[in-house]
Amino acid sequence: MLATRRGLMLGTAGTLLATPHIARGQAALTPVKFCLDWAFQGPQAPFVLAAERGFFRDEGIAITIDRGFGSGDTPVKVASGAYEFGIADLSPAIRLRLSGQAPDLVAPMVIQQGSPLAVMTLKKSGITTAKQLEGRKVAAPETDSARQLFPAYAKAAGIDASKINWMTVTPQLREPMLVRGEVDAITGFEVSGLFSLRSLNVAEGDVVSMRYSDAGVALLSTALLVKRPYAEANARIVTGMIRAIARGHDAAWKDQDAAIEALVKRDPTAPRALEKARMLANFGFIRTPEALSGGYGNLPMPRVQAAIETIRSSFGISTELKAEDMYLPQFLPPASDLQLPA
């Protein structure tokens, strides 16, 4: 019942943000449709807080924020023109570029340099190493970025990917099926899976999480996505989106309870304590040493190129893609606007 009720609430969340508040004396705002990577959970709270506090409006933007259905889905929606902007794990977007399906898709900002992609299982399954996933049932939505990037993990961890028995499930069923023993493991963002399992009364010590990064998979994570023609024609809007997003994350870090309250306004069924813990865990992938020392823009092109090469190699793609054609830091605001608070 809870999952059903939350689904109904989330389905209308975008509407709640659709009507902009226009400041007194301010010129007409530019309407922008913005798709998140997942449901309204803790990691999405900074974006909601940015909208509530008028950070997008300050940039001349009338923002409409809709929930997402996975990082494999959001880039497709942006590439199709259904949304001007989206946030999603960067890897599926890179794969779309390499496949030729989204030649104009670019990322002007990388929010998370640390990757939370992981395979999660329970101790009762007996799985303690990646190799033991062979022959087992693994569940995830098809649009889950960890599922889409599993070949990269399999290659790095020495897994025969052909021996994985995939089960395609809805996001709401993924963790419950693992708890009930209907599948042996799941893939996803660690901060999503672990805390959803906690909400099902699974103790933290009973979860085995295998991060892709621990296997040496060179990947970046959540990024702002836009089509290049739109970005070049609307540079002010792109820079404004970046500044508003950075302000939203700063505000959420400084006032965590306010961020969760803003989230609960979008989904009254969201458990405050759980989503706050989930948001703070997600900040661990945002507040990396590189970002803390040099801000959100402190991302060298060789790291972007390494992520691209990981995907090319994992999927056997011969097409080349230069980092400079995927990551466009020229749209970033001044460095002073990108510093992370202590």
C-alpha cells in the first residue's frame, strides 16, 4: 500500500513545481522542464530545495521538476527534446553518444565525481564475492544505470556476464524481491538500495554491497544533461541552471532538515529520518576531495576521457568520443559560485 500511495504522490510531484512564482517587478521567466534521475528521495532533495527557495527563479528560470525513472531513461528524454535538462548518471549518456543515438547530448556540469553504482545482496544468499554472482538471479529495472553498466563491472571483476540471470522489475519491487528471497542480488545506486532495504527492516550488517569503483571501474556519476544546440543558444540559462543547482546543494548541506522538509512537501509519505540519512550518504559521492579542494568545476578532462574509454572497452564500441565533446565546462559560472561549503 505504501509503494502504491507513494507512486500516486510522485506522479503529481512535477505539477506542484510547474507554476512559477514570479518575483515582483521581474520580467517574464524562461520556462524549463527538468527531469531528475529517480523518485523524490534524499539525493533529490537539494534540487527541490533550490526550487522552493527560488534559486532557479533568481536565474530567470521558471522550473518544472519531474521525478525520473532511472539514469538510463532520463538521457533519452533529454535527447528526444521532452525535457530541456535532466540529471542522470553520466555513463548511460556516454553510451548513447557512442551508439549514435544522442549525438547532441552533453554534460556542462558533473555533480558527483564519485560513483555509487553497486551490486547489493544479503548475507543469507551466501554471496561474498563478485564471481559468486554467476548463475544467480539479479533484479533491476532495464533503465537502471548499474544494470546498463554491469558489463563494465563484470569485465573488471572477472565475471562471466552471460551467466547472470537478469530479472526485469519495477523500481518498487526491486528491494522487496531481494528481501523475500525471490532474487539473489540487485543493482542500483548504493544510496538508493541500502536505504530502501533499511526501510524494509534489513539491518545494515546484513547487506553485502559491491561497488563498481572498488573493482577499478573508472566512472563518473550524476551530471547535468542538455542538448548542445539548446545550450549554445541559451548559454545564460545553462549557467543559471548550474548555479541554482550548486546553491541548492550548498543550502541542503547547511540546512539538512529544511531540505528534507522541502522533499516531504513533494511526497508527504517520504520518511524524514530515512531520507535525511540517504541524502547525507549521497553527499559522500559529491563532496569528494577533488570537489572540496576545487569546487564542482575541478574535473580534469583525462578523468572524463577515462570514463568514456571504460564504456567503449566494456561494450566493444569502436566509435571514438573526445572528452571535450561530452563535458562542456565552458558553461560553468565563476569558480567562486562552485565552491562547496565546509
